[in-house]
Amino acid sequence: MLSGAHPCDQPASGTTAPGSRAGGGPGASDPGSVTFDCATLTVPLDHAGLRTGPKSDGQLTLQIAMADNADAPRGVLVFLTGGPGQPAVPFAASVASGLVDPAVLRDYRLVLIDQRGTGEGALQCPQLQQVMGSSDLTVPPASAVQACAEAIGEIRRFFTTADTVADLDALRQALGVEKLSLDGVSYGTFVAARYAVTHPDRVSRLVLDSVVPHDDVDPLELAGIRRTAEVLRMVCAETGCPTDPAQDLSEVVRARHDGPELFDTLTDLSIGGPRLDDIPAALHDAVRGNYTKLDEIVATEHRNQAATAFELSQGLHASTLCEDLRGPWGDAATPVAGRAAATQKAVAALPDAAVFPYDRATAAGNGISVTCQEWPATPVVPFPAGRNLPAVPVLLLAGDHDLSTPLQWAQQEAAHAPLGHLVVIPGAGHSTQSSSNGPMGRAAVTEFLTH
């Protein structure tokens, strides 16, 4: 049940955008006429029936923010933030003013939940947090990953997406509604889709913005790697540059063996409103031996990725990703000792085109892959493969300049949505509803939710 309902304090402004890493804010933090009540939801640490083996006692207290129009004619709309690792309640005012149209706020009761392991309940991993900040793709030292797993301890197995899906259904029950509408951004789309697959009769409609496909996420990041060439060439066409930035990037990676670092940087520059215009010239200078501008961009983006565990918990990020995803080595229960060798064998078999404009070392050595190669073996209950979303209306949104959740992922998820409609936003990066990506994403969501 929901406990301790009270008017929310005004959330702090200037926080990182929901669903994103560094940058791309949702707009001014002005809640307008929307008033939120805050409460807590108590859930079991170990949801019965989610796993076999010994059960664990204990509870978690999750923060909730609810708009006060409990009688909204279209019911509850839950906004799901990303990461995994971002809280949601601190964004209540900025979501209401910067992402959600007033027409939607009249029709729906907007609700936000701090997913387990985030916000005030963030899983704390100081070494990993300092290295990675808000990034998915920064490459951590093995010692930081191992220290994180040790710090969290055995309870790390209770922070999978399946656990979050169970929490979300507990929220639905506490709100006293039969169905939810869900608006997820980035990892929030993964939660929304898996909730819909798990509870198809409890969903009215889905907004999936910057899509992480629910059925097959590749820790080698091959879709983002390949998309880099297309996006850089689009940027070049838009700015009138006379070079081929994809080929220049390939030559820089071949010379410096810094593919994971450059992949992290370029992906970060596609978060929110894309900031890639200077990249073609910087890459071309680097090919000619002048790395000054490129190194400056890389260093600046790494500084901008600094984030506390309250802003994005890397402990939760590692726990969830490494226990949800399947790598070339298998699932999370696979012994650590064989994972790196399995990864190297898989990437060695890839054709050159599969990793262009980077290299095989980028696929094997990006931050997600490296983190999960080192994460301790953890028994998991696999999510059933090959299941479609239910036959409810689904809006899928993709920015065509997004490298964090590349267009291929949205197309992949759309193929699993019987009533899905994919909208590609020209020139937009990650989190298309963000004001930094222009009005088209937000307008598409408003039309979808109110008509």
C-alpha cells in the first residue's frame, strides 16, 4: 500500500534528463497547475515466485509522486525513467512541464516511481560510480566491478527488471486501478515492454521513447557501432563537410586503438539534442596528425559524465544489466572465468562490416561488455524469448541521430508490436520527448495519448 502521502517538495531543477545520461534536459522546472503528492510504496525485496531457491526476507521502500487528479478520465499514466539507475520522483515537476503536454495531464493522472535501487535507495558503489558517472559505455577496471558486487552483496540478485516489473504491478494495485498506461524513455521502455508482456491484460497503451528492445539486447553494442557511420555521414551532409567522417573514425581507431573511448564519447554527444557537428572536422584533423580538438572533446564529455549514485546508480546499473542480458558467454549464471574467451571468440567471427567504423576490440571491450564479463555469476530466471507485445496501441519513437538506442532497436521492437506505430524524429538524439530535441516527439505522444 501507499504510505505517508503528503504534498511533494518542489524537486530540484537542472537535473539530468529522464532516460538520458549527460545533457538533454526536459526544459524549465515549472510544474504549472500540476500538484503532486508524494508517498512511499513498500515492496518485498524478494517477490515470491520470481526465482527458485532460497528466499530472502526484507522489504524495500520506494518513493512515489502522484498528480492530485485521481479522477482523471483516462486513468493512470506512469512515466518510467532510464539508466537503469535513474530515479523518477525528482523529475516530477520537470516531466509535467517539459515532457508531458497539458492535454495529457488533464486526461491522465501522472505517476512516477523511483525504481528499486535508485534515488534515496540507490545501490552504492563508490569506485565504479567515480569511474563511470552517468555513462553506459565507459570502460571500468575489473577491480571496480568486483568491489561493487562485493559491496552490494548477495542481495544484488534482487535488482533485475523482473523485480521492477513486480514492483510496478504492486504500484498499480496500490493505486486501485485495473490498467496502466506507460510512457518509458530508454531503459524505461524495456521496463514498460516487459511489464506489458508479463501482464498483457493490465496495460492500456504504451509510449516507448528511445527504445531498448525487450527481447534481445546485445552487450556487444553492434547496432550502435554500425549506426555510428550512418549518423556521422548524416551530420556531414547537414553541415556541408567535405570529408567522410566514418572512414576518418575508422582510421583513428586503427591508429590509436581507442574505439571504446570514442564510442562512449560519440554516444554521449547524441544524448538529448545531438552535439555532433564538430566531430567530422575533429576526426579529419586527427587523421592528419592533429589530435588536439578530438582529445579536447573526449576529455570534456568524460568530465560531463560525472554523476552521483542518487542521480544514476552504477551499482543498480550493473546489477540489472548484467543479470538481465545474455552475452556471448550465456546468461548471468555462467562462470566468470570463461566469459572473456567466449566474447573474443564471438567477435573474432564477425565480418569487418559488423564493427565498422570501429573494430572488434570496441565490440568486445565497451563498458557494458567489460562490466558484465566481470560481474559475479548469479542464478537468474530467464525471460521468455520470442514473445510479442500485447495487442494494445503502442507508439515507438526514435531519434535518427541517437547512438545510445539506435534506430535498429526501435525497428526490432516495432516488429513485436501488433498495434505498434514507429515515428522517427529527424535530427533528434536520445529522449525524443525532451525539449532539446524539438517539439515533434512530444507532439506525437500528445496525439497518441489523447486521441
